[in-house]
Amino acid sequence: MAMRSSLTLPGRIISQNSSHNVRPATRLVNRPLNGYGFATAASVPKKSSKGPTAMVLLNMGGPSKVSEVESFLSRLFADADLIPLGPLQKYLGPLIARRRTPKIQKQYSDIGGGSPIRKWSEYQCEEMCKILDEISPETAPHKPYVAFRYADPLTEE
């Protein structure tokens, strides 16, 4: 696999050819690379728009409250990409979620009533935005957003 001639990192540009007109930032491009579906880093031209810039942290998530456990498990077990159950997915997923909910609710109650993933993801994203505001003022302000695949706030919202 051939490497790109330049790679941009926050604060500096690493390049074999210094004539590239790029700002110090990268973005992920999700396109097939040599037949594989890997995300690759791509340089962003300097003439792109100024901030605000949205920073979105994505995660599987977790129920913030005990009352959200069943909906979290239902989404989790309904996802054929995560747990492939074949053509019975839409029947077995909810059944497994209902059976597991009481035990998982008790476990979340034992650790304080919910998953800490949302609180920590929001904190991490806010701190990342503060750092990005300092090291990349041309794209500031950076706005933090958190989205989850199986718990609120959902990515489809």
C-alpha cells in the first residue's frame, strides 16, 4: 500500500513537498482504498470555511438511567452488525433484551443508577474542543457534540 506524500497533524505539516497549500488539520474520508473499506486521512485545503466547527464523538453508549436499560438492550440486540442472529433477529433481539433487562438494571443500580459513558464522553469532547480552539484558531470555535448508537442521544437524531 502506497503512503500519501503528506500528512497533516494539529500544529504542523509533515510533507515531502512543501508546496502543498493545506491547513494543519485532517479529516477522515470513508472510501474504498485498494478494494478495502478503510477510512483514510485527507488534507483539507486552506480556503475552507472558518468556524464554528462541530466535533462529534461517537460511541455505542449506555443507559444513563435504570429506566433506559430495556430500550438500550433492545437496540443493541436488534443490531445484526453487532450480534448476527439471522432472519430471527427481529424476534430474538427483543426477547433477549426483555430477559436480560432485570439483571442488567440491578447491575446499573449497583453502580449508581446508570452508565457514566455519557458524562465522560461529554467532558472529553468539551476538553478536546478547548484544546482545538487553542491549536487551530482558524477553525474555532469548536462545538462539542456526543452521539450514541444504542442510547440517547442517538446518532440518528
